[in-house]
Amino acid sequence: MNSPVSISFHTIIKIDRRKEDAIYLQIVYQFINAVKRNLLEDGDLLPGSRKIATELKVHRKTIVAALAELQEQGWVEILPNKGTYVRNPDRVSSAVSVIEAFRQPPGQAPYYFRKELILDMPILEVPEKYYFTDGTPDYRIIETEELIRFYASMVKRKKKSDNFPTTTDGNLFFRDQLSYYLNLTRGFHLSRNYLLPIPSREQIFSILSRLLIQQGDVILVENLSYFLPNMIFSQAGAKLKTVPLDAAGMDIDAIADQFKPGEIRCVYINTKCQYPTTVSLSEKRKIQLLQLAEQYDFIVIEDDVDFESSLFKDKGESLFRKNAGNRVIYIGAFGSFFDPGFQMNFLIAPQDFLAEGKKYLNLFGKPNFMIEKTLAEIIHQGDIFRYQRKFQKIVAERKELFAAQLRRCFDNQITFQVPDSGLAFWIRFNVSLSLTALQEKARLKGLLLPSSCLYQNRKVTALRLGFAHLDEQSMVDAIHLLKEAYWESAGI
């Protein structure tokens, strides 16, 4: 009789109870890896489930579930009254003729392909312990388990076809609920027919560029502006022209001075929280921009992605609400504080425009109607308002702490204003220094400053620093490391 393999299972299987993966699946993944690495060999007899459970300090039922999954995948064979044996389905039989070893592709392609420098993303991916972003939420605030509860509840319903799309118009229940939510929170009077849900912002800008831009069309943006739409519009053939920016937002008088009627195709603008400076467009300039759009015959693309992070009840009227969409295409986000898998973006525009835009969604794959239904349930049951209040409360606290830490660590070395909206601060240095040198010194200290956060030219030396993803201790540590790197870079 064969003896069970003598390997210690705690040396090949490490259980992390902080992970979202179920424990039995963690065991499955690591068991398979052990077989592939020949730590467990084909034909090995495994100890009993009770012994493995005792060694790994888990319930025996967890081991039974893991072994059942491994058997279904062909990595073990359970023989009644004999035991459980390791199997390696990847092992090639010695009877099979020898096949030439697999070769990896060359490092450089031996053929021509198109390269787009325009689409290079200014983002570093470095595993530093601390990091800043250009303004992202903390996805831990709204626990993913709560969202999964909605998802699981919807999936388990007996009548799974209820409220699911039966036409090409998509998930009508979700669009109904989303339009209700937008009408309630943004003061719109909108039916679902003027609303197109789209999973990502990249897809929105891609669709807009296909529908609106022809080679050589002029798109106006601020002289400091958001790189994502800029690169997508440029890649589509648009000519980006910059407009001066001040404390009241985009200088609308400068548009009238520099351009003539018919020369402008679109103006892209975030009226509530300009990227990267976080300034808001004044009410006076909102009216000016809408009047100029009529006079000069151009379209305004209004990006209101930061609406959910605004902490004030009086958020100011959007251009879309003032104009009723005659000259304004409205971009928004729903659930931006959820785990990315549960977020949604949307376009609001005339029906025929959306009907054409819907055609391009097919290029990105079919919509995830299960997620849409889940989001609809979150709105329908009212939990979205509870989630938003929790998110905004924590954002307000972290914003106050971030401002206090900046004042304590930098004093008169920087200039900034606490933003009304958004999840980032615009910080200008009062002394001259190289931001790339600051970035490198920060990295050596274990702090990542992505290139997307750095802004430097002859007039500006500034950082756009996100704060909302940092808890209290991480925030204090990150700003302290930034201060140390600054003192070294500035030679103070």
C-alpha cells in the first residue's frame, strides 16, 4: 500500500484571509501551482482531508470543497476506499513524439505596424509602498461585499428574465432608474431615451471622436487640460487649440478674440472641477460660453465626472441644464466610488445622436446587463443615497486632513486652495525646482509620484495630488515623504 506524500502543506499553501478569493479557491490555485512546479508529482497519494485541514487550520469542509474542485479540473483523482491521488493533466506522455520546444516571440516585431505616440499614457507603474494619484477614490469605503450581495440576489431570482432587455434598446430598467436618479440629484427632467450608459470614459471619448470629429476639426481645451480626451481627440485627427485659464475658469473672451464663427467644432470643458487645477467655471462665463456656442455654431462637451464628489448642496447649474442639450453634450459618471467593476458612465444627448453612438458600443463587446441590473437595484432600493452620504462624509474628513498636513509640512513653500469638488488638490510651488528630480527622490524614499501628477513649464511648477484614496496614516506618511524629497530637491 502506498504511503501518503510527506510534504508539509503549509509550505506550499499560504492562506490569506484578507483576500476576496474564497479560501477553498486559494487552496485550489496554490495546489495546482505546486503540481506544475513538481512539488507534488503525478501519482502521489494525499493525506486524508482531516489531516490537511488540521495542518492548514481550516474547516474540513473547506478541504473537501477544494478537492472536489481539483477533481473536476483533473488535478486529483478520488478513488473510493483507496484515497486521493495527484494527477497532472499537463504532463506529456512519454509515448507522444517529442515536439520542438516552444519559442517566445522576438523582442521586436519583424514587420511594420503603426505606432501612436499621441496615445502614450503618462503613468508610472511602480510598486512603491506609498503613492499619489491624480484623484481617485478609496474603493474600500463602500465594501465590495455589499455590491456583490445585490449582484447575487439578482442572479438567484427565479424569474431572471424580469426587467432584462428584450430589445436592442438595452436594459430599460437600468436606464429608467438612472434617469430617475439623475433627475433627482442633478435637477434634470430626463427620460431614458436621452441617456446612453457606457462602461468607461475611454469608450465615451472614443465614440464622441467618431461621431463629431473629422480631420482638421478644431477642439478647444484649457491651456492646462485632461490628457485622456486630448490624446483620443488628437488621434482622431482633431487640432487641439488651448484657451487661457484663470481663477474663474476658461477665459471665454479669449475664444471670441482668437476665433471666428464656424472655425470651432467643439469645446471640451469640466465646468465644476477643471482638470488639473480644480477651478470651477463662473456662472457669468457659463452664460457667455452658451451664448458664444450659438453665435459661433460649435458644440460644448461638458464633463461632469466630479459631481458625486461635490460636497455642497448648491452645486451650481450645469451647462446642460441651462441649455437643455441644444448645444451641450453631457458626460457623467455613476457610482464612481464603487469598485471599478460596478461603475458606469453615461452620455446625455439628442436621441438620434445616441442612436448612432449606440452602434459603436458593439466595437467594445456586449454590455454587461447583469451589472446594469445590479446598479438599477441599488438605485431602486435607495441604497445609492446611503452609499453616497458615507462616501462624501469620509471625503470631507480626508480633504480637511490633507489640507492641514500640507500646511503643517510645507507652510509658505506652496500655494493651494481647498477644492470645492473632485478628489485632488492643485499645489503650486513658490520656489523653482525640477519636478522630475522631485519624482526620483520621492521614489527612492518609497513614494510614487506618477508623471500624470506633474505640471511644469516656464510659468507653472505644480502637482495635482489625489487625497481620497489615502487613509489617515497613509496620508500623513505620504506627505511626510514628499516633504523630505522636496527639501532635498529644492536644496533647502
